[in-house]
Amino acid sequence: MQPAATLVSPAPPRLSGLAVFVYVFVPFALGHYLSSLLRNVNAVLASQLASALALTPGQLGLLTSAFFFAFALVQLPVGMALDRYGPRRVQVAMLLVASCGAVLFARGGGFWSLLAARAVMGCGLGGCFMAAVKAVSIWIAPSRLPSVHGYLIAVGGMGAASATMPVRAMLEYTDWRGLFLLLAGLVACTGLLIALLYPKTGDAAPSRSPLSPLLPALREVWRAPGFRAVVALVLVPHAVFFGVQGLWIGRWLADVALYPEDAVAYLLYLGMAAVVFGAIAVGMITEWAGRRGMPPLDVAAAGITMFVLIQAAFVIGYRPSFPWLSVMFTLAGTVTGIDYAIVAQSMPRALTGRAATFLNLLIFIGAFLVQAGFGVVIGLWQPDLLGHAPAAAYRCAFALLVLIQVPGLWQYARRRRGAPLPVT
């Protein structure tokens, strides 16, 4: 069969740096910005959604995590479509789907209709990050891709930050239904912007030639030692980071720390803004460590150790640490984004696209399980008269998260010491 790489049109003429920024980076980064905003917005809207629809913690977790599940399902088809049709065609179509999902969410009247609408949003926004990477990689040199990855993650952090205080401010003028109608319009306009600005010469010509077999390629990706080393160490913490920061950090601030909604929005804003700093800092630290012979996986291990220790602090529940715990969780959690760069560097060039989408698939399935499972654990306790879940519920949930991340660190430590690892 014809390999996927041969289906891509010849490299288009180079654009100037300013042209790449205006016509390529900005419109696709805006899509990733809105994807991060919509992924995290329920952290601020949780109390309104729960009260308006009488949702239990388990239902709230499932409703919010439906985004991750749908997001995960489209990863492999999106990766294949990007190779066949190019980023402009794929992203424009998917953003229109996401816009329809936001409209359906705004008009939803019950748990199941909102669940379906949230899943439609997840499907439509499932290609934002990979489409941005694909679009930019067509127009710039490969040596500059790691820094662009960092910039895109930072833009995602700004989107997550916008889901906090700015959303809280918007709720002074409209309710959550009006907010989603506004976001639906912005998503549709972003699709139009990509259609108008992105150079058509950067799109692949549609081809009827079959793509290379997917399952054999994924098996080859899975068997690659570099990929499995990254998955063993970083996959679960990355899923925990996405699953908790998008909903349960805000609920913890309200239920355990007992902060009012304005204070919750402010602390979530600080935490999400820390993603911007963290994403850029992780890239700089990784490059600095690399010049001194320290591999990126060692940097990831150090950051994940700190990330797990911060979660252990949630379990301990030391009250004077409450104001900064949520911010430190988000700041340390940004180190998990290093897995994309490590996989890109460790995999054969012919497999990097499938490896990235396969990694995304695993991460978002994990995030779905974490976010929904966290809600199930919280729901085992009876809330008080004000609807607050007890601190013991959150301590138990965070303790379980710590326990599922420790084996990856232990396995990594054994590998570093040269001890034989079990064959899996």
C-alpha cells in the first residue's frame, strides 16, 4: 500500500515569519484557545449547572468528562484525515461541528441532552491541537517545532485561564446558556477565519489512494521502547492533570477550602495562568538540561514527582496551604505536556503523526476515567445542607490518584538504576 507520507502534496513555498504567524499560527492557535476554554469552563459553571439541573457529583463528573471521551474517540480518524486532506479542510469542518455542539448545550433541558451536546463539542474540538501542529509544521523548519509546541500549550493555558475570571465576569451579563451561545459564535467565526486566511497551497490534495494500515502502525508505535517508556511514566499523571484541573480543583476550593465563587474563580485563574508560565518554563528547562546531558524523560520524572507530592498535600489537608495548592497543582502539572515532544523525538519520522494521535487517544481516555471516577468517589459521601461534599471525600479521591501514579515513578526509578523491568 502507498505510505501516508506520499499522500501529502509537495512542500509549499516558504512564507515569511510574519506571514506564518498571521495566516497560520494565529487562526489555528485561536481554535486551540477556544478548545481549552470549553474543556475547562465547567469548573466555574459547576455550581450553576448542579443547582439548575439537580446534578449529583457523579452526574457532574460524567457530564464534564464526556468531552474527554468524545475527544479521545476522534483522535485516530483526525490524524488520518489531516494526512489525507490537510489541516484547513479538516479543522473548518470540525469547528462547525463544535459550534453546533455549543448551541445544543445552550438549549439543553436535562442531563442527557447536555451530555450529548458536550460529547458533540468534544468531537468537534478533538483536532484543534493536532491540526495546529500539522499546519505550522508545513510552513516552518522541523528544528523550530519544539518551541512552537510550547507556544501552543501556552495559548491553551490562556484559554483555560479565560474559562475562570473572564467567564465569571461574563455571567454578570448573561447566564450559562447565553455564554455557550456566544462561544458557539466564536468557534464558528474561528472556522471561517481559518478558511479565509490559511494558504490553500498548504492543504494536501484529496487522494483516493488508501492510507497505510492503521492497526499495524499502532502496534509498531506501541512496541517502540521510547513510546512505552513515556506512556509508563507520563500517561497517568497527564490524565490526572487534565481530569482534575478541568472540574474538581474548583469544586475542592468550594467544598473543602470553603471559598466563595469569586475567590474560586480568581484562584482558578491564577492556576490556569500558571500553565502559560509552566509550558514555556518546561521547554526552557528541558533544553537547558539537554545541553548538560540530561534526557527529557529525567526532567519529566522530576516534575511528576513534584506533581504527585502536591496531590499528597491535598490528602493531608493542611489548611494554611489551601490558597496556593490549587495553583501549584496546575503549575506542576504542565510538565506532563513534555510527553508530546519526547514521543516526537524518539519515534521514527514515518510514525510521529500516528504516535502523537495515539498518545492523545490514551491521554483523553484516561482523563475521562479520572474525571468521571473522581465524581463517583465524591458521590459516596453525603453532602451537607449547603451541598458541599466533605473533606474526607476529596482526601480519599486524591489518595487514589496518588496511588495510581506511584507505580510509574517506581518503574522509572528501577529503569534508572538498571534493574530489570518486568516484560509487559
